Amino acid sequence: MYNVQFPGLGLDLQIDPTAFSIGSFNIYWYGIIIGAGFLLALAFGLRVLKDFGIKTDDFIDCVIAGFIFGIIGARLYYVIFRWEHYSQNLNEIFAIHNGGLAIYGGVIGGLLAGGITAKIKKVPIPAAFDIAVMGFLIGQGIGRWGNFVNQEAFGTATDLPWRMVSENTGGIGVHPCFLYESIWCLLGFALLYIFSRKYRKYDGQIFLLYLVWYGFERMFVEGLRTDSLYTPIFNLRVSQILAGLTVIVGIVLLIVFRKRTSKAVDKIKTETGDTNSRERLDNKDA
């Protein structure tokens, strides 16, 4: 049980990381929140996938592969950059229930596995990535509240009105980094979804915008975190470096592809003469 306060906002909360227990087995809010974020992202994907020229069965196959390897990637990323600890405690490598998942590792693992599955299923990979990253923003925006419940992933000391204080912060006010990222991700989802409906010119454009949007935020918020993973050689924040690279890559490719106009859903319309791409894909699913 944590006593969490936001003194500047007049909030005083009692937070129990355990949602409920079945015998000696505990069910934690962290897992429930992460699961809720995944299910909402999945529901969103199922709602819009046919606007991107993707069949339901193929999409679900990509999601399953992406979810499994996303978890593996998130854990592997964390273990690699904490190898000094895990090399001496090999039995803890698979103890995911004790924490230790890195979001960038999850994104990389999920995109790789989902992309390979899309290639095998002949799904337009850029279009699949467009849907995936909007789903990521939903999942990240909701999932960060799991960090709040666990009182982790917070930042350095601050006296800002929205500072957070708890036992885990040592009784001092800190940046609630979970809140910063949650707001940024949910705002990003709303903006990218609107863009996808009104202004998207080619498959992959939403993915590139995600790289810039999320990377920009992560460069700054990661600098506030007190639990960052560091490179073993130059002692630099791994996620901050990766975030900066994704911003640069995203901006460069957006400029390179600025004149591109190519969407899988438009190709389906052209090939079939069917202006209702959703109906066409429904027939394929059948």
C-alpha cells in the first residue's frame, strides 16, 4: 500500500498495487491496466483495419505475433542493459512478474514480429504499421498508469504544483513522468487518428509521424527519469539516444516521401472497381 500525494493539487491517495487475491496468488493492477490498454488498442485496430486495406484474419495473426514477441523484446531489452545485475542472477531473467519491461524493446519486438507475419500473410506492411503505432499510443497512454500504481518510472525532484510524493520517492516531490507520457500518448493518438482520416497520403505516413511524436517526448521525459537504462560504455541513457535517432529518421523520411501517394486500400478500389473497400474486404474474409 502506498500513500501517494500531490500536495500542490490537494490530492492524497491510498494506492494498493494488488487488485485482489485468489488464495496465495495475487492479481496486480499493473497487469490489469496493461491488459486493458492492449484490449482497447486491439478493439481500435479491428475498427479501422479495413480502411487500411487489411483483412481481419490477417490482422489478428499479426497482433498475436506482435504481442508475444513484444513481451519478449521488452524483457530482452531490459535484461541486456541491466546485464551487470542479471549476469549474477540468471534465475531472475524470466521473473517478469517482478517487473522489468522496457517499452522500446516491446515496440521493436512487436513491430519486427508483426512485420514478418505481415510479409508472410502478404499484408501491406506500412499500412499494418500505421494501425500498430496508433494502437501503441493507446496502450502506452493507458499502460503508464500501471507505473503510477506501482510507484515507479517517476522523475527527479521538483516543486511544480503537480509534483508527486510517496514512500518510493523518498518523501520528496518528483516529476510524475507516467502522467507526462500518458497525456502525450493519448493526445498523439487523437491527432494521428484525425490525420489518418483526413490527410493521410500514403501507407507508412502515420508510422513515421509516430516516430517523431513519441521520440520527441521520450527525449525529454527520459532525461527526467531516475531509473533509466544506460549504455555500458559511455554511460548514456539508451532510450534517449534511441528516441533522438527515431525523430531524425522520421523527419528525414517524411521529407523524402512528401510527394508519395500510395495506399493499399486505394489499390483495392482500383483493381476491383469497388468504391466500398470495406465491403470488398468483408467478402475476402468470408
